[in-house]
Amino acid sequence: GLSQYSSDPRTEWDLSAYSSREQVLEAVRNLRYKGGNTFTGLALTHVLEQNLKPEAGARLEAEKLVILLTDGKSQDDANLAAQTLKNLGIEIYAIGVKNADEAELRQVASEPLELTVYNVLDFPLLSSLVGKLTRVLCTRIKERSHKESTDTPVNTGPQLSPTDLKISAVTSKSMHLAWSPPLRPPKKYRVVYYPSKGGTPKEVVLEGAVSSVQLSNLTSHTEYLLAVVAVYDTAAGDALRGVTSTLPLSSPRSLRVSELSHNSLRLSWKAAQGATHYLVLCSAAPDGAED
């Protein structure tokens, strides 16, 4: 599967799209380069929530590997998003080209870094990595598959995934989420949320016995994408997803004018909840307009 990113990640094809080497190579040849910003954290979250799900061809029993190719320093928190993937047992390989930040590559990548971090001076030099990277990836997959083959669950759906997301008590700054737990109690829950028009993903990690959370310090009048994932020792369930918008900030109401004189007047209004200051603007009405 492949995704490209700038400020908005874009899935080029899913894991299940092609079934032969020739089809994949043809898709690569037809790929159009996507220029723009470098929001690596948002891209890693996109891969987790869009590309590594069963509908996109990800199999729960298969090893999950992400290869990040970047030519710049991230403009958002790539480390936080990468840590989320690594906590779920997803292995990240970081490949930098040209202006990539090596320190950031080493933060994002999985251990051991001598196998997972690569940096070259220009794009043509990437070809020199292909042989080594192929051997490393195949070896790691064999090692991990052998290690986990005895205890990796292969059942999805209600067995491993929460259901019935309920969103309530929505205000301009907060909302409450609750869900029905899966049949098999998880070790932890990850709750990820971020504005649908782009922004740094935030997450809350909860103990597996908890099935609700209050999200605070949100942006007013903003649509949020929400995902709840049950996490187990060697697997994660399908994400339970939702979308909702916070309310606009409250406004002052019932404006009244009193105590008029030739050069002054008094204004009064009903307070806006949570307001700390008010800005009052006035100007003379143009000729013929209502006073």
C-alpha cells in the first residue's frame, strides 16, 4: 500500500489493490509526485487509521511495517504519531533524502536504529538502499512472525473491537465519548482525535477497564474526527470511528440602548458564557440609515 503526503495525506493504493509485482510496478510508474508541506505526524496517523485497517487489506495476523520516505523536517509532531504506531506493534523504517532531519528520523524509527534508519544525499542514491532494505525487511518479518505466531489472535470484529460510540455533552470546548467494550477485554484503549480539515492528532490512552472519556481544550466550531482503538499485547482491534463538531462560542445577546444624550449612550446586554472581555465597536450611521 502507498500514501503520499504534504499537508493532506492521500492514499494512492491500498494493501489489497494489487496482487502481483507487475501491477505494483505499473502503479509506481504512473504515480504523480505530490509537492507541498511536510506534515509527517498527520501522514503517520493517516496510515494507521486509513491504510492499516481490514477494509484496506490489512490482516490482523500479518506483520505491520511502515516505511517513511521524507526529504524534509516535519512541520508537526511526528514523534507522537510514530510512538502511537510503535505502541501498537507496528515497525517503522525511516528513510531521509536531501534535507531530512536525521535526529527526527531516529526518533520516529523503531529499534534497532542501525537497521531502521537510512539517509542519502539525493533521490538517485535511493537505489543503493534497495538490496539491503529488502534483506532487512524480509529477515525482520520472518523473525517477528516466528516469535508471535503462537499467540497472535486472528479474530476481529466484536471479539477485539469496541462498538456503539456515543458522543454527548458537546460544548464549544469539550465532548464526552462512551462505547461498548469488545467481548475480549483489552489491555488499553487509544482515543485519537483531530480536526477534519487537518491538524496535529492528539490522543488519550486509557486502561482497558474504562469505556468513556471526556475530551477537553478543543477548538470551538470545529469538526473533529474521532477513533477508539482497543489495544492488546500482540494486536489491536478495528478502530471505532465517529465525527462531530464542537459548538460555536456563545455570543452576547439582547443588546439594549439607554441613557441617551447629545454625545453619549449606555449599552447593556446578556453576558456570553465564558467570555473574559468584550470589544465594543461603534460608528456614525451613514445619512439615511437607521439611527
